[in-house]
Amino acid sequence: MGVKVALVVFFMFFVLCSPFPVKRPQHAPCKHLVLFFHDIIYNGSNAANATSAIVAAPEGANLTKLASQFHFGNIVVFDDPVTLDNNLHSNQVGRAQGSYIYDTKNTFTAWLGFTFVLNSTDHRGTITLAGADPTLKKTRDVSVIGGTGDFFMHRGIATIMTDAFEGQVYFRLRVDVKFYECW
Ligand SMILES: *[C@@H]1O[C@H](CO)[C@@H](O)[C@H](O)[C@H]1NC(C)=O
Ligand SMILES: *[C@@H]1O[C@H](CO)[C@@H](O)[C@H](O)[C@H]1NC(C)=O
Ligand SMILES: *[C@@H]1O[C@H](CO)[C@@H](O)[C@H](O)[C@H]1NC(C)=O
Ligand SMILES: *[C@@H]1O[C@H](CO)[C@@H](O)[C@H](O)[C@H]1NC(C)=O
């Protein structure tokens, strides 16, 4: 008996010290949806079409132009159309409303905080995202911190990709919303 216990302890020691730790269980999303949103930045002459505006900028910077030095200090507020594919002119299923803050001096990184306000035949409710968005990375994971309506108390991860980028005026994000907590 004592030998068995000693063997188990011996074995456990190697399992716990193993350089290949036991893999954490792979979670599967309980709900998944892909959304695109389109951001047209106000540049001084596109007021009719713009969906976002620089509302704060470092001292001396121009509110219609992103600051130099990686746009550090700019705060942009947006109310962007949301579509199910990458076409700006497709049927809107809702809006993406919130802001991003350029918060790094030596690279392009923003802090993103916004809500998808969905109102289509398939989805009615809100999904709120918040987190760091290192915009130069191909994909970025941002927390899905809550929801309402069809997404009551949902939480998960949203994988964000820059799907298109046109100068300083337009960009489009593809957002893969994966919920791991559904009610
Ligand atoms: C603003 O953007 C529009 C649309 O892309 C462009 O036609 C216009 O020339 C831009 N204006 C300035 C001041 O950059
Ligand atoms: C606004 O959008 C329309 C339709 O896409 C386009 O024809 C027009 O040139 C745009 N205007 C500006 C100022 O960007
Ligand atoms: C800000 O930028 C716009 C567009 O480039 C320009 O028309 C305007 O004169 C600039 N304003 C200042 C104060 O530099
Ligand atoms: C959502 O859509 C319904 C049906 O089309 C409409 O009656 C309602 O006003 C919309 N709500 C919002 C907040 O847009």
C-alpha cells in the first residue's frame, strides 16, 4: 500500500513539474456571429457621409486630422453602420456606437469601447465590447463584456480584423463574435 501511495506521489510530482502542462479544456462557443462595421472619419469636407469624428486631440492638433506620433491622444467617437458582409451599402442590421482612444506613443494602438446595437429580424439587442486593439496586428481579441435582449447576459471574445483601410478616411472591421456564456 505504502509503495503504491509513494508511486502515485512520485508520478504526480512529474505531472505537476512537466514542461508540457495538461492542456486546458477547449471551450466551444455557444453562439457565434460575424459582423462588419464601417467607419468614415470626418475630415473637414465629408460631413454628409462621415460616421465618426475626432472629438479630442493633443494640444495644437487638428480635430479633422489624426495627430502625428501614432495618433497618440486622439479620441474618436463613432456611430457606424453594421452589416453582415463587407459592403458598406448592404442592408444595415444595426449600429456600432462608442469610441476609440489612441493610447500609445510608439505604435498604433487604440483602446476600443463600444456597443453593437442590433435591430434586425434575426437579432435584437446589444453586445458591448471593450479592450485593447493593437491595430497593426492581423487579428486582435477583445472582451465581450455583456449583452441585452437576444444577448442577455452573454459574454465572450470578439476577434477583430481590419478588413479594409482607405487613407485617413475609411476603414472597415470584421468582427467575429464568439460567446462562451449564453443564457
Ligand atoms: C475628405 O474625404 C473625402 C472622401 O474621401 C474626400 O473626397 C475629400 O477630398 C477629403 N477632404 C480632405 C480635406 O481631405
Ligand atoms: C458620400 O457618399 C456618396 C455615396 O457613397 C458618394 O457618392 C459621395 O461622393 C460621398 N461624399 C463625400 C463627401 O465623401
Ligand atoms: C485642419 O485641417 C483641415 C483639413 O486638412 C484644414 O482645412 C484646416 O485649415 C486645419 N486647421 C488648422 C487650425 O490647422
Ligand atoms: C427596430 O426595428 C423595429 C421594426 O423594424 C422598429 O419598429 C423599431 O423602432 C426599431 N428600433 C430601433 C431602436 O431602431
